Amino acid sequence: MPEKDIYLLAIESSCDDTSAAVLHGRKMLSNVVATQQIHREYGGVVPELASRAHQQHIVPLVHQALAKANIDKKLLSAIAFTRGPGLMGSLLVGTSFAKSLSLGLGIPLIEVNHMEAHILAHFIETPGKEPPPFPFLAMTISGGHTQIVLVRGYSDMEVLGETLDDAVGEAFDKTAKLLGLPYPGGPLIDKYAASGDPEAFDFPIPKVPGLDFSFSGLKTSVLYFMQKHTEADPGFIERERDNICASLQRTIVTILMQKLRRAAKQTGIRHVAIGGGVAANSGIRKALAEAESKLGWTTYIPPFQYCTDNAGMIGIVGYLKYLDGRFSDLSVSAQARYKIGG
Ligand code: KG4
Ligand code: ZN
């Protein structure tokens, strides 16, 4: 089949967003996402509730994605789905759905690694944006991941460093919770930071060897910091909210940039791509823009809809694998821990 006639349906259900997308080659025809609001009440994702909500959303979402793309399911060339990593109950919903549809329609099934998809989201056709050239460095930063990857080719990736504990998005969300902000607190920290002084307070930068990260210490130090100050001055947090947010954001951005600069130095690569929900953060965007002018980097950030969890990014990997004939058989199963290249 000529490349231009490849239509792919993609499914993402690894965490708390259910998503379905239809691609025509590298072009996105539709990319619909149902974000589960229920977790807000709990201040974090509740796995059992997530899988139940995926179960409710998946069929209507696939119909919606096909309708929006204006194509009949009979036109589909293959179906791609997230095999892992993620929450087992959530992954099972997408995996079972994709396997059944592949069997029902008699079309190939393509498993996709969610972390590779965050990286290859840069290759979705986007007007005015060029994808990064190989080799490049990719940093995926979200509520579930913090990883620096050396990308030599579509299927030639090496993880250089990752978090040893919390993901960077969790660091934002958990410290925001300590400040009394609702979940997810990352965007609010970013918002309040804009009116605060980033040098107002100092939080420790962890000393982690190599290119790995650690964020759990930050949460603890913010807890002690708040306890110390509110004991003597109960109105402290409210009054200093913007300064605390700005200082926290500076600390987190410093941690990320320190490792990214080290990775660039170690590999000699200056093409740096970021993705994941935290890529929306204005502090990291500013730091990357500075690295362009000061360090000669070229940086890449996909449109926001491809940064957060979405099926479009699963679809682009599906398409690239389709071109290579890398299909899965029906014995494939969800894998909660699924390493890049694994
Ligand atoms: O990629 P994503 O939508 O979901 C996954 O975790 O996979 O990322 C969500 C994370 C949350 O932790 C949220 O607080 C964070 O991204 N986030 C931000 C910003 N926007 C989203 N963190 C800091 N600044 C932002 N502007
Ligand atoms: Zn993700």
C-alpha cells in the first residue's frame, strides 16, 4: 500500500487519560482525549477508578475519533496501542480493546512503548515545525516520568538518566499540595511564580550522580520549611505564596537544566527536544530559550496537545512501525514496566 494511503487508529490508556486518534500517514486527522476529573478529589490518580473510567470512555472516544477524522473503520490499515509502561488496570483496557478490534477488522496490531511515543511525538506533521535531526537528546517530563534519552533513530534509543523516585510533575504537584493548592498544582505554581521572586528562598539541589534525578527530598524540605515558618507566623504561606512558587520553580528548573547540560556535554549533542506535561512550564521554556542563545542549542517542543498523554503520539510510532512491518500478534499483553527498547 502506498505510504500516503495508510490510516492508523491509535489508543492510549496508560494512566488517567483515555485517548483515541486517527492518523493519515504522519498527519493527525483527529486526536481526542477524555481527561478523568475524578482523581482531583483524591489529589492524585487512583488506579481502580482510572481503569473503570477508561472502560466507560474507550468505545465512545473511538467513535468520536473516527467521526472527527471522517473515515470509516473499514479504511483503517492498522491499530496501535500503548502496551506500557503504566498502570496495569488502565493498560489492560486499551490493550484488550485494540486486540479485539484488530481481530474483528482483520488488520495488523502494533504495540507502542509510551515513553518512546512521548519522544516521537516530535515527528507528527506540524505546520511551521521541523522535527529534530538524529541524534538528539530527548527529555520527557511529566506527572509520571522524568527521563533523558539519547535518540539515534526511530528505534534506536538509550536512556541516559531517569528519576530515582518522584517524577518532576509529582514534585510540582506534591509541593503545591503542601501549599494548599488543588491537584494538579504544577500549572498553578507556574502561574503564581510569574509574580514572585525566584531568589526569595533557597531549597536544596540534590546531589545525584550521573544523569539521574531525585525529587523526593525537595518535597520533604518544603514540608520542613513550611512547618518552621508557619509555627512563628501562621499567615506566612498566604503572604509569601508567589515567592515560594517562584523559588520552587527555579529549583526544579535548575535541577532539570543541570542534568540536561551535563548530557549535552557528555554526548556533544546540541539538538534538545522536550515533551510531557511539564514542558508547558514557563520556567523550563525560558531556560531552554537561554540555552539556545548561550550554548548554541536548537530546542524542540511539540504543540501542547502532543506533550500531554494523547493517542496521537502512539499513532505516529504505530505509523513508523507499520512502515517497517513491525507488528504484534494477539498473544501480546500489557506490560506495566516496559523499558525503552525492551
Ligand atoms: O503529561 P501529563 O499531562 O500527564 C502525565 O503525567 O503523564 O503531565 C501532567 C503533569 C502534572 O504533574 C502537572 O502538574 C504538570 O504536568 N504540569 C505543569 C505545568 N502544566 C502541567 N507543571 C509545571 N508547570 C506547568 N505549566
Ligand atoms: Zn506520559
